[in-house]
Amino acid sequence: MNARVKRRNLVVEGLAQIGDAGLFLPTLLAAMPRSLRYFREIVRQIWFTGAMSLIIIMTCGLFVGMVLALQLYHVLEIFGGTASTGTVVALSVYRELGPVVTALLFAGRAGTSITAEIGLMRATDQLSAMEMMAVDPVAYVVTPRFIAGIIAMPLLCCVFSAMAIFGGHLVGVTWLGIDNGTFWSNMTSNVEVWKDVIDGVIWKGLAFGTVVTLISVHQGYTTPPTSEGVAYATTRTVVASSIAILALDFVLTAFMM
Amino acid sequence: MTQRRSYAVGTGLFIVLGFAALAYLATQTTSLVNVRHGDSYTLKARFTNIGQLKDRAPVKLAGVRIGSVQSIQLEPQKLDALVTLSIDKRFNQIPEDSSASVLTSGLLGDQYIGIQPGGSPDSFKNGDEVILTQSAVQLEDLIGKFLVNGSPGDKDKKKP
Amino acid sequence: MTDAIASPDSAPTGDALVRVRGLTTRFSGRTVFDGLDLDIPRGKITAIMGPSGTGKTTLLKHITGQTPADAGELLVDGEDVAKLSREGLFKLRERVGYLFQNSALLTDFDVFENVAFPLRQHTRLPEELIRDIVLNKLQAVGLRGASRLMPSELSGGMARRVALARAIVFDPMLILYDEPFVGLDPIALNQVLKLIRTLNETLGITSVLVAHELAAIQQIADRVVLIANGKVVASGDPKEIANDGSPWTRQFFGGEPDGPVPFHYPAGDYAAELGLGETA
Ligand SMILES: Nc1ncnc2c1ncn2[C@@H]1O[C@H](COP(=O)(O)OP(=O)(O)OP(=O)(O)O)[C@@H](O)[C@H]1O
Ligand SMILES: [Mg+2]
């Protein structure tokens, strides 16, 4: 492995990895029907990728909501529009920050561990051992993690966003003294279910979940079976996922406008 | 075995939590709150200019939300905007000589309909029209007046 | 190089479970097998020996269809491995046990679940029956007491025995052992030897054993095949093979550093590579 040479252009490498991951998708889709047999494994992976990420997602969501309310309050004060603080917190969280920050955290927390886990299974011959026991490692190891990630991400986005609203309310109403009724009524008359909550939190969440887990499982599955290979693959998961999330976010936003 | 079951329970709880969060976002923080309200009655009001008023904008009395804008149409003959208001049944004691105006929350905030109560002993009934209305104050008009009348603000500016 | 050896494989060809003809394999230009012919008789223990890097592990992977060979024919129980579909290959593998050089236990599961894994994947047996089978196999390798340990809590030798229990959980027709004796203490080694022989004698399981320990092999193997330079260079009874007089066996079993088997991986001139070529 000339990993040292590659390390110089991590971004170029990341872009190339996104393409490679895309080519891995047909293999995953083909294995999808077979992995429905491993329903238990999917449940277990939702636990590991989703539920185990809850604490970090909730904490970050709370703080993002709090800091947003704080910043927006002082900007909106200039125009006498502090009543809109809740609205702007909700809109920026639902449309952008919720899905994007959740996806970035998800890549760092769940994506890297998926890559490292599959990479180590490859390095210690566990994937070959499954092949030898007539169990398809793509259907048993890779696709359940992929499916679990796609299911977990939108749910995490919802939890993140709800925590952000809570944080925004905490700072805006409890601390800065915006009237509680004004905070909510302003928000509820400006936020749309489909355009903001479903398009933002759910669709973007699904799209990012698909891309991040696809990159993670691909990196793990194709990593050179050495400790250096696994270490480097986790780095590439974070780099490639971050690029993919932000680029895809722009494209999706452009389409949704 | 017991290990497996705990994953299933934990995963189930996680999924429930996620959907609960989604339900909360969708129903408590969006315009669904306003659509969902129970019994209501409608009032009509004509304005020569509604400014940036939008569907589902709040209708407030004394600053309290009592309903929302149901629809906005242009009256072809009169060239007026006909606004249909949906008012919560709980607020059925509004005097029928009350007036409605298009107001702005803050300087750049959203526009809403404010009801100024009158003194009549009779109340509005379903389908009634609010006769006394005041259109939106256009920022451009204000600025125009301001420029024509000279700038009273100059004095203020020199104060500090 | 090879003409010094007469009759590369004089084994019985009548009832071969695995039949290899003209097997050729290249990895990035380097030839690993060069027209290998080999028969593995049914119901016997065949030991495969050879210098490190000759492709013993690769041969086992060819037999199980994990890595395809470049040319040649490889029949397992009459089926051409190279021509099998994925399903066919999986069907075949359910009847073949494989002991990996590094155990390859699934780190997610404890010892019990590792051994139970193939059963859970391919059968719908009731839990009590699975329990009985698994405990029976673990008892056979002496690790019934360790059934709730995780793989990370096992020593190398214990992990090997768990892997062995897992490989035999389906009572396969063929077991491939890749260096099963490495890292075992003499007691454990004897247990594993006894186990391999018992499996072979009582269940009639054909065994292929890749190992370097001649003493151990002499105790159980029916036949030894020595592979070097991509071909079978000697084969025969394990007790006699060391003295068959060929330069290959003399070097290999005598442990002589020089002979037909080069100690060095193919390389350019050492002096030239050090930059001494011109000055010397
Ligand atoms: N996937 C592969 N790609 C390239 N070369 C390989 C691959 N697998 C094995 N080789 C090469 O094939 C040769 C045989 O490897 P193999 O692992 O079969 O040796 P071995 O006989 O099992 O050695 P040991 O006794 O040390 O385990 C080695 O030189 C190795 O470099
Ligand atoms: Mg080997």
C-alpha cells in the first residue's frame, strides 16, 4: 500500500471514493432480498448505528438550537423582529442544520465504526470464514448495516431537530424573554409540514443516511486487510462522507426550492 | 438469547422515540396546529390592499390569536381583496362593529389581521362581513411621505 | 528443475474425493502453481507440506472455490469447482469444514454462538437440539466450560479448538485444516491430533492437513504430499517419505538452507541492488 502517497490528496481521493461507493450499490441492492432473512441482524445494527448515536445527537441538537436562538435574537432585535426567533430557528434546523449536522455526526460516530468493524472482519478472515460456512458476507454483514443506517438517519434527524427546537425555546423564551405564545404562533404560522419538516428532515435525512452508510460499508469492505489499511479507511469514510453530504445538500436544496 | 431480546427492545424504543419526535415536529411546530383546530366560524373582510398577507396568517385580538386567514381572493368588480377569516368558536362574543386591519409584527415581521373591538352589544355571526377595515401600511408609501415632507429624523440623528 | 523427481503423484486415483489436474495459478505475474496434479483419497488423512509461500493455503482456497485458479481442473466429489454457480458453491461448502490459519472466529459472538452459527444459518433446529449439538462439539475439543467466553478472551490455542468445533458442527465430508498445530502446547496438540483421528475414523471424514510438524503428521496422516515450486515434488507414506532419497525431501525434512528450494523469494542481484555492482 502506498498509503503515504495517497494521503497527500485526501480530497481528490475522497471524491474518487464516492464514485467507487456508487459502483458498490448494485452489489448491495442485489443482496438486499437475501439479507431480509437476517432481520435480527438489521435490528441489532439499528441499535448500534442509531440508538448508540442518540446521546451525541441529542446533546449537539440542544446546543445548536440554543446558539441559533441566541444569535438570531440579537440579529432580529435590530429589526424589531425577535418574535420570529422561533420561526428562523425552526426553518434553519429543519431545512439545513438538522439533516446536515446529524449526517456529519453520524458519519463520525456510526460511519467510522461501521468501516472499522467490517475492515477488521476482513483483516481477521471473518468474512472469508462466513463464505466458507456458506453465508454470504455481503448479505449478512454489509447490507444489514446499510439498511440500518438508512432507517436510523431520518429518525436521528427528527430527534436532533426536536432537541434544537427545545434548545431554541429554552434560550429564546426562558432566558431572553420572548413571549411563549408569540414564539410558538409565529413558528406555527410560518413552518410548513411538507416543505420544511418532510422535505428537510425526512428526505434529506434519508438521502444522507444512504450516502454515508454506503460510503462506510464500501470503505470497510474494500479496505486492505492490514491495521494501517483499516485506520486509513476510517479517515476516508469521514472525508468522503463530509464532501458527499455537503455537495448533495446543495443539489437537494436546489431541487426543493 | 437474552442479549438479543434486549437489542430488539432497545431498537424498538429508539424507533418509537424517532417517530415521536417526528410527530411532535409535524404537529406542534408547523401550520398543522392551525389547520387542526376544532369548531370555527367564518367572517369576511374587504381590503383595498393586503400587503404581504398570506393564507393561514394569524388573526389576533388584543394580541391573542383567535383564528387564521382561510383564503384571499380578488373581487373582480370592486377590485378589492376579499379575505375570509376562520375564527375559533370559543371567541363568539366579538362586537359586530369591530374593525379589522392588516398589521405587521415588528418592523419587518409577518403580517396578520388585528381585530379592534367595537362597542355594539350584538356579536358577529357565521358568514358576517367586517365593515370597518384598514388596509396594510405600505413601507414604500411611508418612505415616500417621509421624503416629500422633509426628513424629521434629521434632528434625532444629530442628537447624540 | 522438476525432472529429478520420478512420478510426482503415485497416489491411488480410484476413489479420490478431490482430484486436481494441471492446476495453474498466477498472482500478479508470479507463478504459484504450474500444472499441479494431485488426488486426495476419500476417508483418508492427507498431509500437505511444503516451504512457506508455496501456495498451500492457496490450494485449500482453490478447493473451496474462494479463489479461482487460472487454468486446470479441480473436482470435489465429482463436481468441477470452477464451473459451480454461487448456490452450487454454497451447497458444496456446507459439506466442507475449513479451519483457518488464524481461527477467524466471529468477534461479535461468544464461543457458543460461534459454534452454533452455521446451524442457525442453515437449519431451523429447535433451540435444545442446537444446544446439544454445540455442547457436544465443544466437549469434543475440551472447551465446554468456555462456552460463554468471547473470542477476545481466548488464547490462540483455545481459539483454534473453537474454530475446529465450528468446522465440524455439520459433520462434513471433508475438513481442510490450515496449520492446526501452530501455537498449541504439547497437551493441546495431542488432543487435536486425537480429535482429527477420531473424526476420521468414526465419521469417515476425509481430512486435508496443511502442517509443518513432521512428527505430528507421522502419527496420524495416511499420506504426505510435498509441494514445491508449483508442483508435487514427492508423496508417499509419512514414515518413509523423509528417506526417499530425492533432493527435495532431503532438503525439506533435513532442514538444509540450500537445495532445490531457494531460501530467498525471487529477487535481483543483491550486490547490484545495494549499489555495489559498479564499484566491485
Ligand atoms: N491474494 C493474493 N494476491 C497475490 N499474491 C498472493 C495472494 N495470495 C497468496 N499470494 C501469494 O501466493 C503465494 C502462496 O501463498 P500461500 O498463502 O498459499 O502460501 P502458504 O504455502 O500457505 O505459506 P505458509 O506456509 O507461510 O502459510 C505467496 O507467495 C503469496 O505471496
Ligand atoms: Mg498458509
